[in-house]
Amino acid sequence: MPVLILRTVTLDHAKIALKKVFGYDTFRPLQAEIIQAVYDRRDVLVLMPTGGGKSICFQVPALTQEGTAVVVSPLLALMKDQVEGLLANGAPAAFINSMQTPNQTRDVEDDLLAGRIKLLYVSPEKLVSQGFQPLLRRLKISLFAIDEAHCISAWGHDFRPEYTQLKFLKEQFPDVPVLALTATADKLTRKDIAAQLQLQDPAVFIASFDRPNISMAVRPGQKRFEQIADFLKKHPGQSGIIFCLGRRTCADLSEKLNARGFKTAFYHAEMGSQERNRVQEDFINDRVPVICATIAFGMGIDKSNVRFIIHYNLPRNLEGYYQELGRAGRDGLPAKALLFFSYQDVMNYRQMIEDGDAAQEQKDLKIAKLNRMYQFAEAPVCRRKTVLHYFGEVYDRNCGNCDVCLNPPRQFDGTTAAQKALSALVRMEEKAGMHMLIDVLRGSQRREVLQQGFHQIKTYGAGREYSFEEWQFLLSQMLHHGLIEIAYDEDSCLKLTEAGQAVLYNKQAVRLALPPKPEEKAAEKAATLRPPSRTQTLRDALFERLAALRRKTGQQQGIPPYLVFSDATLEEMAQKRPLTDADMLYISGVGERKLQLYGNAFIEEIRRFVREKTSEGHSIPGNTYLLTWDLFREGRPLEEIARMRAISPVTVLSHLAAMYERGEQVDISRWASPEAIDLVQGALPLFEEPYQLKDIYEHFEQRLSYESIRFAIADAQRKKWLRQR
Ligand code: ADP
Ligand code: ZN
């Protein structure tokens, strides 16, 4: 086995790689610590939510250390996506998997052996296969990264048997650090990962699972279709996924939405693989914004600009829910998660679990998790707080970005209301489900009510003051408080508990909550419909233009648009309007490679936009030097530019100096002689930035002109940032 000779690498190298390759200025929480642990050759276990930035934790060490990092990834699509993303940033990466032709594989092997590849992605099957071992032994391996490491654990929810064979890594390569990464939090799984991979005294990093940019909301499942149509209307063109339980629901929902004029497609495991690929590609490439899909969809997609996740059906547990909604907003921009809740779903799942042939212990675990899921959906408690507590994280405030925080339910003394419901239940001999109970309380004339003679009981119609939805809300809280329970083995009839009897017979008080009033919702609506400011409108318009250019560029390059630039990067461009290479490099997400490949096209688009808007009479702050610059390039003399733009010649010069400083070509010898430049630049260390022209002017006892000082400074700055590159 070749010995890997390490030169000392430090976080400084890591930072430089982060900026140059990925275009990011700072590490996200824990990234630097994790990278340092890898540099210290330790085994590492990383728990970070989806979108937290796990990839950087092994990509940066891979790029800064000698040798090749071997990355294990369970899904082909994910592999392809990551490798394309790395290549788009100019980082040498490749994958080996079963979809390649022998020739392609051989090319990759040649590159590997020649040391041309810093990151190699492989599937677990491939990595453990006999045929792969000779190659593996000939490589200089800097680290192993095991992505989606929870797949190794039978306790996790994505168990993959082939992962369990990965323990051979530590046996065969005891000195190579292993980095296990996952977004699944529970303790059991965590311990299992470390044990199965035989990690040696691993450094464990647990990031906060909070995803503050994703707003969370739960809505009752009635009229789901209308609610979704309404939602899509308010989010035109945005990328999103609607998760449904069954393949029929996926297809039907998509068809109905399309009939309403929305552009959607569907995806489920029973479609042919070609068909599935097509849908996935359409989504990734922003050709179809919305996909109705089973939860299999999106696992292997790193698409960073998914703006919303809708759960048409209740997820089976909070782990699943949180992982699925985490596919939104990876770029850190605001995103939405909307969950529809219905008892029917709970009952269906229960049935499915009961009917399954798992061991009773497993069934109990699943049911306990399902219960936590629906308690989450029903409790009038900050959603984020509930989920994060579930994952064992302390979160002692209210988030302000969920439906409960934004529209707090109205607490009241619910004793009388509870008694009405409980009394009706008793009078119906506990032989009614929730729907029937509410109908009776509201005095419904429905045939089934009359047939059973429920219209003759004393509490018939005693609860008309609450709507059907309000009663649902109240009854589910009574379930939580344990006043009633659902007899799943008796057609889901409701039964009185001891606590319920205490309320009914001993007048034990209960506090309940009602959903927010409709007028409060109206206020919320009005707030969101406030017309956007003028700056915002301009920004949005430029964003659209840049997004179109991004789509075109992606097409030309054969990669998904979000790998050209993320939404977050485009947003920043739309806000800051970089007009030169130097400006562009300040934008987060623009590294060297992307500047080189796409910089000009995007700068041109922004310049075009600015010129256009200015000629339409908009004043665009900060960009007036572009207009000066355009006139200057037409060869007009300074005085004429000043006259045309109604600014002073000094201002014109300051604009030109700004453009020169950022790398544009200007013949500055007209204003500053080489000697003057040398003099000024020699004296600059005496002054503090930002430099004041006047101080320097005085320093040289007024012997140098203001222009020469101005351009000497611009020249110094220009050299500085060119050097930095
Ligand atoms: P995960 O694998 O944890 O789900 P990713 O590694 O895909 O998350 O990262 C999510 C997004 O955040 C990606 O678009 C990535 O480029 C971006 N990102 C990661 N680290 C940083 C950082 N330090 N600064 C800015 N963006 C980052
Ligand atoms: Zn909240």
C-alpha cells in the first residue's frame, strides 16, 4: 500500500480553498472544527441537518490534502450531482459505478492512479466488491467519507445491508481517517454507526438541527386540493415537492393540478426508470417546477433552490418529516413546509403497521413514533420547538416562523365544551367515531345520524357554537390531554378515559385552545399582500433575468442550473449588482472557476439591466459609475461626460478610478506619472484605510495632484486584489 506523506495543512489552507473553489467567505457552524479534526487524522462522526453543509466537511480536506478522498454515497443520482457540482467549481472529482461502460471506468482508474483525482465517489456495493480491492490498495487515500451513514444501522429508517460491510475499511486502512456523516439524529443510530464502522475514539460533532429559514405550518386535511391550488397560485414558478403516500395520489393530484393550469409532474417507484429519470431531470433543470411524488423522490437530489415542501399525507414519523422538509431551502433562503393532517392517515398507518409482519417490538416502536408525529401536528405548541425537542435539542424560545407562533391559538376554559362532547359520547354508548360525534354535537341531519337515532339524545345539537373544524381542533386536544382515546380495534370509536370521567362527573377543569379567528388570518393575508417596494421590484426583475441566463448557461454546459449558481448567489447578485470581476468575487458562491467560466456573461447581463433601467428613468444607487464608464469607452473627453451626466469632472474621475481599481483597463498615465505612483504607494503604509485623499495631499505638501493620488491608490488596490486571486 503506498504510504501517504503528509505536508502540514492548516485551517488557513482550508479557508483559501473555501474561497477559491467554492466562493464562500466563512465556514458554517462546525465546519472548521470538523475539518481540523480530519487534519488531525481523527475519525469523525458528523450529525448535521440536510442543507447544513456536510459536503464541505470532507470536500475541503480532500482538496487541501495529498492523495484521494474516497466518498461512499448510496445513490447514483446523488453521486452524479456532487461530482458535477465539484467539476463546475474546477475541483477534480469522479465516480465509479455500475452505470458506466468499462471504458469510462478504465479512464477514471487511469486518472486515479496518475493522482489526478482528489475525490472519488463510489457506491458501497462497489467499494466492498472483490474486483475493486486491487485498485483501492494502489491508491493514496487521504480519507474515507461515508455519506448518509445512518444507512448502516438497522435502527435507522433507511437501512442498507451493504453498508454493514464497510467495517473492513478500518481493518484494512487503520491509519486513514473515516468521516461518517448523517442527517439522522437519534442516539441509537449514532452509537450504531460508530460501532459498526469501528471508528476509533471518534470526534463527534452534532450541529443544531434548526433550519430557521424554513417556515413550518400544519393545516387540517379537508379540501386539500383547493388549499394546494391556492398555495401554488401564491408561489408562481417556484420549485417545490408535494409528497403523497401512494402512487395513485401522486398521479391524480398532478393531473388535477395540471388541469387547473399549473405545471406539475409526478414520480413514484413503480414508474419505469427512464420515466423517473426524465421527471427528475425536468425538475432539476427547472423545466417543471412542481413534482407530486412519493418520498423516494428527492433523496438523491441536492437541488439547492427547492422553495417549498408540501406533505399531502401525514409522514410516518418526525424523522421522516424533518428529513423530507429539509430538502427545501438548502441555499439558506426562505422556504416553506406545509403539512396536511388527517386522522384517516393516522388510522391507515396504524392498520398497515399492525398488519405488517415485523416483530411486535418493531411494531410498537413504529406506533410510538407515529403517535409522536400526530401529536406534533396537533399540539398548539411552536412547531420548531416540538421537533427540536424530539431530536433532543434544547430550544427554549418560540421560533416566530411557524403557524403556531404567527397565529397563536386562543386559550380558554374548555370545561363546558369538553363536558358536552364527553356526555354525547356516553349517550351514544361510546359507539361513535370523531366524525359522527361532531355531527351529533352540531345537530346534523345526516342520514346515518338519524338512522342510529342519535338525534334523540339530549346533547344532540348542544355544540352548535363551534364549527366542524373547531370541534376537530378541540377533540384532538382532548385526545392529547388523555380525556378520550381511539379504539383502533373497534372501528376507531372514541372511548372515555378515567381522566375524561373526572371532567364529566367531577367537573375537573380543562383548558383548551381554539384556532385563530378568521379575521386574524385576514390581517395576516393583508400583511403579505403589501405591495413590494421599488427596490424590491427592481431586484426581482434582475433576479428573473439572471435566472433565465442561468438556465441557458446550464443547458449549454449540460448541468442543472443550480449548479451554475445557487438561488442565494443570484439573489446576492441581484441585490449588489456586481459590475466588474472584482465585485463579482465578493459574491458568495462565486469561486475562481465560476468567475472564469460565467463571470463575463453575468456581468454583461447586469450591466445591460442597469443601463436599461437607467434609461427608463430609474435611479439605481451606486451604479452611476457604469454610465460614466460607458461614455468614457465611447472615447468622449472628460468635460463632455461631465456635462452629459450633469456631474463634476472630479466625480467623473472618481468613477473611472473605481472601475480601474476593480480591474478595468484605463490608461492612468494621463493623470498619474509612474514616479508619483511610486511616491504615493510608498507612503500608503503611513495611513489607514479608507484613505483620505486630503491627508495624503497634505503629506506631500501639496506637491502631487489630487488625480495622481487618486489613481495611485486605485492602482494599489487593484494590485492587491489581483494578487489575492
Ligand atoms: P448537506 O449535505 O448537509 O445536506 P450541502 O453540503 O449540500 O448540505 O450544503 C448545502 C448548501 O449550502 C450547498 O448549496 C452548499 O454549497 C452550501 N454551503 C455549504 N457550506 C457553506 C458555507 N460555508 N458558506 C456558504 N454556503 C455553504
Ligand atoms: Zn414557532
